[in-house]
Amino acid sequence: MKILHVASEVAPFAKTGGLADVASALPRHLRRAGHDVRVFLPLYDTIDAGAANLTPLLDGIEIRLGAHRYQAKIVVAGSEPHVHFVHCPALYARGAIYTSDADEHLRFLALCHAALAACQRMGFAPEIVHCHDWQTALLPLILKEQLAWDRLFADTRTLLTIHNLNYQGLFPAAIVPDTNFDHSAHLLHQDQLREGRINFLLHGILYADGVSTVSPTYSREIQTAEHGAGLDSFLRARTSTVIGILNGVEYDEWSPESDRLIPHRYGAADLAGKERNKEALLTGLGLPYVPGVPVAGIVSRLAGQKGFELVEEVMPDLLRRHRFQLVVLGSGERRLQEVFIRLQAAFPRQVCFYKGFSNPLAHLIEAGADLFLMPSRYEPCGLNQMYSLRYGTVPIVHQTGGLADTVRQWQPQSGEGTGFSFERHDAAGLRWAIEAALTVFDDRPAWRRLMKNGMAEDFSWSAQVKRYEAVYARLRD
């Protein structure tokens, strides 16, 4: 199939979250499966153009958005599949991927129009246009209305993937002329226009041929009032076409047998390297290494979604009553950073908070910790719990979204399960899960069985790509 992916982020060029990983890995694995895949994203000035090995492809692309005119070029990275960058400094030279500037809507409308214009110039007729999140959610309607005349797209079908429903692209209705739909505004959601706003993601849900999310549980959750962020009724109306496909893991990068960023490699058959990684992790962070004392790890954005207010409630008491240590890598909201700063100050021999991000440290935490905490309020998919399973680092998670789909509750009687999952998102639930894990940790044969159960799980992209191929085929047929 001929497949066009359009996204605001693609790793390693531009990344703030899991969207970038999916928009990089999925096209790459589709290409390996034999499909003709083109990927488009903005050429932000934060991207190292030299390292990306960019070469010119198309020049003189004019983008008209209402009264605005932009000139763009398309340059291509020397990788497979080809990643196409929309070079338009007037929109993308901002020192950041996302902004709060008044023209934020124009930045991503331009991406959509430039990608389609490039297809026209290249004579590339995509059978599938795969849109990612609100930034590209108007693409299905653009194709159906503004490019209905072009036979190049006559057989094109669209899939919108919602990576996080809470980011919707809400703008004042005054920007409608910039969408080029001012003369066909009847196609836009009229109630919202009367309320003075336009929601980009909503229109993707209304007009895409298919809608997907990044885990089966999340696809069901977002059709409820609790998790639907105001769009649940529209998703329920399309329930037969809303599907959930888990994100995959790049085991070439995230596997303890081959991880180049950890000092000691290991596998399920020989776990000795894991303990040596724990020692390296703790000593590197200035914490005492004591054999037999478990280490819990956190690698995360520090945001309200991630549920760390529960950690604030339960962790001081747990650290006083139990022998374990906590290593945290992350940054984000100041109030949550201060939670871990206070914990480190109160328990200097048990807690280390590394503010910021370090990829080598993220790998070492996965390899050196015994437990991994993810108490998210909601989690569309999550990757760290899947990384943790492969590294024999037992996840403790809230039973939501992709966490519910990937972590199976430990069953001591049968020896089945891969981690600890609490159902109610409250302090009592998290406390129960941590204490249950610490109890099992003291039973060394049971803990080894639990570790190996997780290490045997397979969340590779090879299986997930087949699911996307099946969705594409249904849309095309």
C-alpha cells in the first residue's frame, strides 16, 4: 500500500512524548513490510539539520490559509522510510515544537496542506493518510472538501490516531477563515461555532474514515463521560470504527541483552547483571547500595495526568516503615518537582531525584530498579511499563488504558502475572500495590518467577504492524 503519515513529532528529530516514537517506528516497520511510506513533519529550528542529512526535494510550494500566504520547501532526511520536512521558517523557527502563539493553528494547518501539495507534486497517490492527534485532524475534511476535485486522492482513505484525547486543538471561531472552510462552514460543528470555538480533534473524529487509539482499554475509556474529555458522545456514535492498537516496543533499543547504555547486560537465563546495574545506579546517584534492599524507579514527565499526588500521600510513611529506595528521573510541573525535592531532603539515603532527562539514566533505571511506579490517572498507552517488563523490573500501575492492557496482576497461587495493578485511583490503592510488591520481593523464588514472567512478554512492533495493516485494508476495501 501507499501510505502517508503526517505528524507534529517524529523521533529522533522532534519529540515531546510517545507520539514521536509511534510516528517514527510504525512507518519504519510498515516500510520493512513492503509498503511505500512517506512521513511529513515540520522542520522546526530545534532540529539539527546537519545531523539529519537533509537534501532538497521540492521548492516553491505556496500555502494559502485565508488571508495568509506562506512559501515552503520540502527537504528529505537520508533515512528509510523517507522523512519529509516542511521547511517554512516563518512558522517553524520558534525555538520550540509547540507554542502559545496566536498562529499555532496556522503552523499545523500549513503542515497538512504542504504534505498534500507535496503528494500532488510527486504524483504520490496515498491509499491511506494516517493522521496523528489534533495537529493533523483537519486533514480528512480537507481531503473530502477542498481536494475532492483532485483524482489523485479519489481512492484515499483516512485514519486518525488519538494519542491523548485531552489535547484537542481548541481555537476561537474567528480563525475559521484561516482553515479555508469559511465558505463551507456548514461542514463544521455548528453548536461549537455558535459558542465561539472550533475543535480540530472533534472534526477528525467526525470526518476520518477510521479512528484509532493507542490501546484497546483506552479506546473504550474515551467513550465514557469520565475519560471522554467532552468528546465521548461523538466517539460513541462511531463506536464500530473506533479501535485500540497498543504501541509497540523497539526491542533493538530496549532490551537488557543488547542495551548499549547499561554497564552490565543480562537476560532471563542469567540475571546477575541486573544486581550489578542496581549497584551502578545507586552509587552513581550517591545512594548507598545495600544488597537485598529493593529499589523503585520512576521515569516520567511530572504532570497531573501521571498521578504523582498519590506518591506524595503515601511515600513518606512507606519509606519510614519499609526498607526500600526510590530513584526518580523527570521534570515538569513545579508542584510535582517539589514533591520529590522534599522527599529527597527528608530521606537522603533512600531517595534521589534527578531533575531533567537523561537517556542513559533512563535505561539504567530500567535495568537497575526492582520496581517501576506508574500511578497514572489515565494512560493512553504508556511505554515504560513495557520496557520495565523486558528488564525484569516489576511494574506497579493504576489499572487504566494501556497499563491495564500490558500488566497482569500477580497471582501467588498460580505463579501467573507480571506486576501489581490497583483499580481505584487513590492513596489506599497505591499503598496496597507497593506493599504487596515489597512482600513478594522478600520471597526470592516468587520474585524471580514474577520477573521472568514479565521478561517473556512480547510487545514488539512486528505484531502491532499487522494490526495496522488489517485496519488499512478494511478502510481501503
